[in-house]
Amino acid sequence: MRQKHFRAVEATHEPWPLAQRPGFLIRRLHQIHVALFQQACAEFEVTPLQYSLLSALAARKTADQTTLAADIALDRTTTTGALKRLEARHLVERPVNAEDRRARLCRLTKAGAHLLAKIEGAARSAHEATLQGLSARERTQFVAMMQRIVAQNANQDTEAPSLE
């Protein structure tokens, strides 16, 4: 009986084309943006994630790694790895927090602030190129819709769920 029901459901199943799936389109758009960002910002040797961290630090001046991870909606491990790479390039400092020896306080170095100022135009160009096929009005609407979706799902954990 179960197999009969399964075959009936299977026979009426209409495939859902990838090009109509929001998740697929969002992932493709992200891939496209990363490629455009890398093209526009290649000379700076900074990833979009690193750019986000530098921008967040510029806005906050000083922040612990957990706060920065929350700012850019990433897990702490990935954030810490990116910060270590930026520190190795002398773009950020990560001294141990005197008040909490388990934490590190991060801040831009002069070189980091200088690089951020230099990359800003190219990074903005990459963002503009990502939305190139949209009119100014559509860009505003699209960004507003994305902001609304993100806000409505803000409680979703950025860490990968355990499969155990």
C-alpha cells in the first residue's frame, strides 16, 4: 500500500526548476558578487569577508571578536581566522583584552584604515556591478526587500546546525 501511494505521489511530482528557487538564486547571486568583488578589488588582495571586517572595525573603532562575528553574521571560528589573516598583514591589531584575558580586542591599524580608504571605491563598484541589470528604483526596492528578509530571520543562527 505504501509503495502504491509513493508511486502515485512520484508520478504527479512536478520538478521545481533551479532558476525558480530562491535559495539557488541567492547562492548564485552571492557567487556572482564574489567574482565581481574579486575582479574589482584584486589589487588589494582582500576578500568580501575581510572587507566586511575592516568596515565593521572602522565603524566600531574597537571590538571583540564575538561582537565582530555578530556584526557580519558569521561564526566566531571563521571570523577569528579572517582576523588572524588581516593581523598577519598588519591591517588589524588583536591584543588580549586586559579585562577578560580570554578575549581579544580588535582595531584597525593605520595600514588597515589606509587600505580600507583605498579599496572603498572599487568595492562600491563591485556592489553596483552586482545590481547592474536593475534600474535605480529596482535597486532600492531589491535592497529593501533583502533587508526585510534578513530582519525577519535575524534569529536564525549563523552557525551550521549539527547533523548529529
